[in-house]
Amino acid sequence: MNGMEWAEFIRRTENKMYHLHRAIDGICNEPDYQESVTALTEVVRDYQTLVEKAKDELRAIDMHPEHRHE
């Protein structure tokens, strides 16, 4: 993926995490949903790992390839 694609992936994934956090906040005090809260929290952690890996990939991209001195 190129830099723009990584940036878009990060944006979309962070947006999903935001909505998951809102859902978790809405049901976290409901005893019937404790298993769901646990599962959703795990999904958020997985998304966070993906975002961190994507940010590492984005940092590794040479944004100025025309300025190379070889």
C-alpha cells in the first residue's frame, strides 16, 4: 500500500474504534452484556494493534524519493 492508502486505513480503523468505544460505554453497566463488552474490548485491542502496525508502515515510507542522493 502507498502512504495515502495507509493513512486512509488508519482513519477508517480509528473511526471504527471510536464507534466501538461508544457502544461499549453504552452497555458496560448492563449485566446481560458483560460478555459482549469483553469481546468488544478485545476487538478494540486488535484494531489498536493494527493501527500501530499501519502507523509503523506509514513512517517507513520515503515521502521524498526524488531527493535521494545516490
